[in-house]
Amino acid sequence: MTDLLECMDENEVETLLANMVNKKNFRKGRKSHIWQIRYRDYMDVIYRRMTITHNCNLSETGRACLCLGYLWSRFQQSSSESYTSLNSILTEIAPEIDDTLITAKLYTEWGIWARISGNAAHAEELLRKVAEKHPKDIVSRTELGKLLLEQKSRKKEAEEVLREVIKIDAKNIMARTELGRLLVRQKGREKEAENILREALKIDLENLHPHTELGKLLAGQKGREKEAEDIFREAMRIDAKHVHSRTELGRLLARQKGREKEAEDIFREVIQIEPNVVHSRTELGKLLSKQKGREKEAEKILRKVMQIKPNDIPSRIVLARLYENDGRLAKAAKLYQEICDYNPGNPYGQRGLKQLKNYIKK
């Protein structure tokens, strides 16, 4: 196919790109097995023809499709590509945003990727461009709300953006759910958050996102654990492979005396569903670390998390505490140092280093 791409004219290339970015499996990053299509290789051939050999002059629509192809084909990469390298390609070839849906989609997806990659400033810039050019575009506004929600000092802005989305689309579940998540974090607004999440469920009883967030809210309120459990189990009934609701149910059960085995079973079910899941493995390690005689098992599970996600902080916190309890203070100190290296402002890492400073190797 790459050889064929070298011979195609601009119109054929643009048709191919348009067909690719319209494939649902490609957009969602799903992988086939034996017959895996290497979309990224196709994008590289077209990019090279555009910028090096200069024998493929794409229209703005074609360039937007090529950029989307690059963004979505990253799901197929075995190793994560640096933000800088892929972003430089997009910056070079992306068309300016206009009033077309394809460029709105491009800048929204680009913004989502920038947010996931940790570049909040660039993500905001991209998403605001869409919001300005397409005032009623609810996806970009919702993503902007999610971005602002993650920034401690910008909760009020996030709330305003999410409420704007609900004004544009009264039945928008994502915006309602994100608004509920935002209100949960503000003391005294828990009831308001609950109402927002229940409204989302009235709109769509089978939507998993508000189910899980409502369950988390109830799980944090004394005396409402049974309600929370019912919500999580309902989500699991809707989708037996829903990892998030299972993990949260496991966390809820782990906090209830006498239900530790149920919690362990739930976490192990999650790992069977999604072997590379990080959160459930960490919670399982945490649960086992509190059970006498199972410390080695917990250590093995937490080490596996760090293999899956080398810079993971929660697993290091749990393992460092396990080492402290076992008297392996030098190992605990090393983990606290790693936590601070990855996230200098992490309070657990800083506190651990302060307490174990005599055990840190010079």
C-alpha cells in the first residue's frame, strides 16, 4: 500500500485520507490482529511527498484529514511518541481553522491530545479557537470545561463553560457529568452535584459515565454505601466489561470490614478484562499490602504496575508505605525520591523524603 501511495495523484490521496478518518475503528484507536493496517506508515508517506519531494499538494481539507490521521494513528504506536515531535508535524501542515466541520474536528482532537499530553496551555489555545469559530460546538466547549476543571484556580471558569454547553444542548450528558464532577469537589455542593448527575441519568438511564460518578459521590458519604454499591452494580449490568465501575466498586468494598475477599475478586476480574489496567492493580496491591503474610504478593503486583506505567506515582506511594511498615526504609526512601523526581510537588513524596532523609543514598 505504501508503494501505491507513492504513485497516487492528489485526488486519490485525498479520497483515501477521507475514507480512513471516517472509519469508526480508526477514530477510536481499535486494533485488528493479523491484518493490522499500519496507518502511521501511510501518513508518513503522504507527509514526505508533501514536504520533501513536493509532488503531493493537498487541499486544506486533505491536510486536515492527514493531521487527524496522525492524531488517531498514534493509538497504534507500540511506544508513545513525544508530544514535541508529533506536534511539530501538525503545526507544519495543519490548515488554519475555518468554519468547516473538518477543521473544528481537527482542532478539538488536537486539543484533547494536548491536554492528555500535559500541555494545558496549548490545549486551551486550540479548544478556544474552535469555540470562537464555532460558538455552538459542544464537543470543544465540553473538552475546554474538562481542561479548566483540572486546574485548581479555574473551577469557576470551568463551571461557566459547562453550563454554557447545557444551555446549547439541554440533553448533553457529558457536560452534565463533568459539571457534577466539578461540584463534588466543592464543599457544600454535594447535593447539587447529585441532582446534576441524576438529571443526566434521567436523560439516558444506560449511560455509564454519570452512573460511575454518582456512585463515587455516594460512596464518599457515610451511610450511603449500599446506594453506591447498587449504582456500581447497575453500571456493571449495563456493561459487564466496564472497568471504571468495577474498580470503584472494588474500592468501596475494600473499605468495608469483612468484604476484602469480594473486593479482591472484583479487582482481579478487572485485570482479566483489561490486563494492562493500572488503577485496579494499584488498588489490589494496596488491599493485599494490609493483609499479613501477603506483602510479597502485593509487592509483585505493584512492581507490575510500574512496568506497565514506569512513571506511575500511586503505585509507588503504596509500595513505599509497604516497605516502611516492613522496615525496608532504604527502599522506601528510594521510591519517595522517585515520586519527587516525577512530581516535585507531590506531598506524599516530600513527606516521605523528609522522614527518611537518613536512608537516602548520597
